[in-house]
Amino acid sequence: MTRKPGKRSLDFFDLQFARQIAQREFALNPFEQAIIPFLSGEVLDLGCGLGNLAQAAARNGCTVTALDASRSAIEHLARCASQERLRIEAREADLRSIAIRGQFDCVVAIGLLMFLPPPAARAALTRIQSLVRPSGLAAVNVLVEGTTYLDMFDPAGYCLFRERQLPEAFAAWAQEYLAIETFPAPGDTIKRFCTVVARRPSGRLPKRQRASRGK
Ligand SMILES: C[S@@+](CC[C@H](N)C(=O)[O-])C[C@H]1O[C@@H](n2cnc3c(N)ncnc32)[C@H](O)[C@@H]1O
């Protein structure tokens, strides 16, 4: 039998999502707020949770594919999208391996990769990069080393990234936003995050080089 993705993490989020739906608590988190102004065109939101970012992006004119392992979160998002007639396709998916075809103008993964075991997290980051069209954007947010709040993790596998791991992974891209931030968490612990928004190179040679190649 295939094990459910990070059962303890999913149970943690299912409880949190049930409480948020009951209390109608749908405010964008600070990472979503920072990233939304960068989004346009076709957006892939990996680990979308309740879909607050997906809905905000769709209201701004984006077409969004939103994936998450939490059935209750996906059902909530699909309901909201259909009520407001937003262009969102919400699907339940285990993102330990990202089986999606095509490329997108923007690929977003806020707070997802740390819930995957380290080899899967590294592979997912590479996969995210390949899902971005030339000149498109990746927006990625992860927990980094120094984080001491661990309640939401499944002991079977999680990944705290090195502080500079995301900017290093996007070294060949144009980095449009970088933030490393610490937030207090329950029980005198902390959460430390790195957020990167980076633009994939166009893949076209600069004009002068194109001209000299044509000679
Ligand atoms: C910290 S929440 C972030 C949600 C949303 N992106 C946000 O910023 O509010 C992490 C999300 O990752 C999802 N998740 C964790 N492991 C997953 C997996 N293996 N496959 C798909 N989704 C997963 C959880 O269900 C949860 O919605």
C-alpha cells in the first residue's frame, strides 16, 4: 500500500483548514501578499492550501491550476471558484512527485517543499524550474535551518533548506525578490523562511550575438 504523503503534516493542515473555514479566516499570508503583484498569465500554484493566493490571482485575471494533497482544501477552493466563476482548476495531488505537463508563466510553491523528504524536495525544486516558461517566473518559499517549530512535520521526512539554498538554486535566473524572515511560533520557538521570486532567462541570445551568428 502506498503511504499517504506526510500523514502527520496533512492531519495538521486538515485541522487548521477546518478551523479557518469555520471562522472564515481567509486573509492572505505575508508571502502571498509579497508574491501576488508578480503574477500574470497562466499560474501553477503547488501546495495551494485553501487557495487564497489562487483566488486573488484569478481575480487579477490569471488562469490558475491549483494543486494540494488536502481534499478538504481542494473542495473548498473548487466551491469558491465555482461560486465566483473564477478561472481556477483545483485538483487533489500528491506533490512528492510533480506529475504535470506543459509550462506556465508563473509557478508558485509557498510553504510546500519543506514537507517533502530532502531528495524529493530537491527534485521538486528542479521540476518547478522546468515548469516555468522562458521569461516566466518562479515564486518559492521554504522554511530554512534555524527553524525550531517542528509540530507540523511528519517525522518520516521533511526538509529545512540551507538559508542561501534557494537564491543559489536560482543563481542563473534574474532574482526579482528575496526575503529571509523570522517569525515567532508557539512554545517560544521560531519559524525562519526564505522567499525567492526569480525570472527564467528567455533562452534567446542577446541581439548583438544573434547578429554575429547570422554572419
Ligand atoms: C504551509 S501550507 C501552505 C499553503 C498555502 N500555499 C499558503 O501559503 O497558505 C502547506 C501546504 O502543503 C500541502 N502539502 C504538504 N505535503 C504535500 C504533498 N506531499 N503533496 C501535496 N500537498 C502537500 C498541505 O496540504 C498544505 O496545504
